[in-house]
Amino acid sequence: MKAVTTVQLLIAAAFITAALAADPSPPQYTNHTVGGAAGWFFFDKKNTSATNYSDWASKESFNLGDFLIFNTANRMAVVQTFNETTYRLCSAGEDDGNDTYVYSGVGDSGGGFDDPVTVTVRLTVEGKSYYFSDAGEGMQCFKGLRFSIVVGHGRGLPSDLNRPPPPPYREASPTPMEAAAADATTSQGERFYNGGEGRRGAGVGFFVILVGWFLVC
Ligand SMILES: *[C@@H]1O[C@H](CO)[C@@H](O)[C@H](O)[C@H]1NC(C)=O
Ligand SMILES: *[C@@H]1O[C@H](CO)[C@@H](O)[C@H](O)[C@H]1NC(C)=O
Ligand SMILES: *[C@@H]1O[C@H](CO)[C@@H](O)[C@H](O)[C@H]1NC(C)=O
Ligand SMILES: *[C@@H]1O[C@H](CO)[C@@H](O)[C@H](O)[C@H]1NC(C)=O
Ligand SMILES: *[C@@H]1O[C@H](CO)[C@@H](O)[C@H](O)[C@H]1NC(C)=O
């Protein structure tokens, strides 16, 4: 067997560099901290939301796979819906469809009413979605504790959402409607999986074979 020459090593190194350069960087997903430093709150005494959430959302750019991070408290409510009527009514209760999800730490995590809670919502569906609090008979929502977003494709969903793990949040004693909604998320997550990881892996494999061929010759 021939000794590997310096030239061959240099060529091999050049191919590895080219392979890495051609390989797009892995998907970057953004964590959007809802409301920024203000978190997800309503000031009962002032009868206002802690910040202007529509204004906050209008300055962010949302894509598949990103996270909404609601820094909030046990007593607060987070509702996600794809039903615009539900959003306008500020009420999850009227919605007999399957596209409204109630996330909450709300009262059932064993802690006190004011204990901090982080609700994490992964964005798995492209297009418009709506977020609001249905606490106080919808008054918090009517007074500004709500926003809508448009989720773009970005780099698509990560491969781990092909078989989504159980959601990281705890649902407040899910009703049959909410259980059906959770199933809906799962199937939509699968539908939007773009298989990007697989294609990238194949590209790197091809370069590894090329490099191997150079070393043998
Ligand atoms: C974004 O949030 C997710 C879910 O809480 C977490 O796993 C991830 O580490 C966070 N990423 C960054 C960059 O903070
Ligand atoms: C908050 O304001 C709304 C009208 O904007 C009013 O109907 C409601 O009674 C107020 N709530 C309190 C607690 O002041
Ligand atoms: C919140 O911000 C939006 C968009 O920036 C603006 O149209 C709206 O008037 C603001 N609402 C309040 C209550 O200031
Ligand atoms: C949307 O919500 C409204 C009221 O909240 C409800 O009447 C309607 O059936 C819902 N639509 C779908 C498609 O679920
Ligand atoms: C949700 O409702 C839509 C139409 O209202 C239906 O096509 C879809 O199959 C339902 N999904 C689930 C999981 O029930």
C-alpha cells in the first residue's frame, strides 16, 4: 500500500472543508419571550395588560419550530387557537371545534397562586395563530392580554417533531375537546416535516466517500 502523500492529505482536507461549507448550518430556532421583560401578566388594579402584546408580536418574526415562552404565574391562563372567532370572543368555552388548546400552570401545579410558571408553546403549524388569556370572563383578553402571529416556514420543523414527544407543559384537566386538539397538533406536526435532515446527511456521506477514494489512490 502506498504511503499517503502530503498532497493527498491536503486535497482530502480541502474536500472536508468544502463539505462543511456546503453543509447548511443546522436549523436555528428562536425562543420568543412573550412580552419581553414584562412577561405574560395582567394588572388587576390598573385594569391593563402588562404590556402591549400586539405591538410586541409585530416586532418579532416567527417560524416553524420556534418556541413561544410565556413567563407568567400560576393564576394566569394561556390559550392558543386557530379559530379567529374564538380569539375575537376572548373565550375558549364557546369553541366546540378541535383547534383551541388551553395551556396552563394555572392553579393545578400544587404551588401558590402567584408562583412563577413558564408555559412553552412550540410553533408547529404554518400560518396564522392566536393567543389570549380567557381569565376574568375574557376581560384580560379584551383589555390587551392577547396577540396574533403569522408563522412562516423558515427551515421547517426539526426531525424530532416527526414523532413529537409528549408536550412539556401540563394541561389543566383536559376535557375531551382538548384531548382531541392535542391529537390534532401531533398529526399536523407530522404533515409539515420536511425531511431536511436526511438530505443534508446524504450530501456529507458523498463527500466522505470522495475523500476515502483520494486516500486509497
Ligand atoms: C428555547 O426553549 C426551549 C424550550 O424551553 C429550550 O429547550 C431551549 O434550550 C431554548 N433555547 C435557547 C437558545 O435558549
Ligand atoms: C376594566 O375596564 C373595563 C372596560 O374597559 C370595565 O368594563 C371593567 O369593569 C373594568 N374592571 C375593573 C376591575 O375596573
Ligand atoms: C398596541 O400596539 C398596536 C400596534 O403597535 C396599536 O395599534 C394599538 O393601538 C396599541 N394598543 C394600545 C392599547 O396602546
Ligand atoms: C370557532 O369558534 C366558534 C365560537 O368560538 C365556534 O362557534 C365555531 O364552531 C368554531 N369553528 C371551528 C371550525 O371550530
Ligand atoms: C378537526 O376538525 C376538522 C374539521 O372541522 C376535521 O377535518 C379534522 O379531522 C378534525 N381533527 C381531529 C383530530 O378531530
